[in-house]
Amino acid sequence: MNPPKEGEISGDGMRFRYREHGGGDAVLWLGELGRSPLLREIVAKQSRVVELAPRGAAPAAASTARALAEALATLGITRFDLVAEDQYAAVALALALDRAKAVTSLTLLAPVLIDAKGGVATEADEALVARLATLEVPLLAVFGTKDTLAPPEAGRHYRDRLANCNLVLVYDAGHAMGEERPEAVAELVTDFLRRRDLFLVRQTSDLLYH
């Protein structure tokens, strides 16, 4: 595999750091650059992984999503799978809602938008959560069984709010599941990227992945 390309790119007045590696269908990966490197390297063996992270404090999810769409157009990416970690779930969902024809699938790793009781992380995200029922993009939500920041109990609320949501719990993993169990998470992500709509759908129960 060729060395990753790194640099900066802008969109709608925002600047993003980016890192690109692999080849094939584009996968936009939203998360801190340099985090869970083995996980991303495994996915890049079958896909063109484009990691993007805002420089400095990012504005609201909807504004960041618009900026990302413009930045992707600069890179020549018009259709892509979308992966988001942690707090980037809100931006990813906003992007998938606003650019449904461009996003072929969405994977959320330890998302923190919705808490264990079904509450919304911030008041600003309430309007976004209210729109989730309209999202038609195939979605995979992955939680670690030992995660306290994005507890597995929260996953049921994503499944209830999103009609196409597949919920998988990774055994013996905390919030940094991509670093603690990179091979297991990578196997889930790559399988979902291959099958999308044909991925195992569990609407009434959870899949516990060892």
C-alpha cells in the first residue's frame, strides 16, 4: 500500500486536515486524525479511506456538513460510504440527511449524540435528532460492552429512531474500541461496507460480537 497522503482542504469557509490512503470506493472517515490507525489501515486495504477533521472548534453539525460536502467536491468525491467516531456522529448524520443520494452507507462507532436514557447530548442537536426517522441510508451503530461514555444501552435508542439501523455490541470493548479491538471492529465495518442493505438486520434484538 502506498504511503498516506496528508494535507489541508477547505470548504464553505472551514478548513479540514485530511489523510487519504487505500484505493477503491471512497469511505469518508470523520474522527481525530491518527486515532485507531490499525483499524483504518485494515479498512483501507479494500477502500479509499479519506479521513477528515476540522481545524479548531467546529460550528454546528449542519454547517460542518455543508462544509464537508464542498470539501469532498474539491477532492472529486460525489458518492461515498461514511464512518464517524464519537462526537462526529452528529455531523455524519446531518451530512447523510442532507446528502442522502451521495451517502451509500453510514457507520457510527461509539456515537455520543444520544445517551442511555434516550436524551440528546446537547440542546443544539435536538432538531437533528427529530429528523432521524426520515433517514433512509443503511446504518450500522457499533458500541462496546464496557463503554461508559457511549453506553450500549444508548444503542437501542438509535435503533428505535432509525428504521435502517443495525446495532452491534463489541464484547469486552470500551469507548476506544477501534484501538482496543481494531481487528474485530474492522471486520464489522468492512463486512457492512461490502453488503450494506444485505447486512444482517436485527430490529428487535442486539448482535453481540466477540
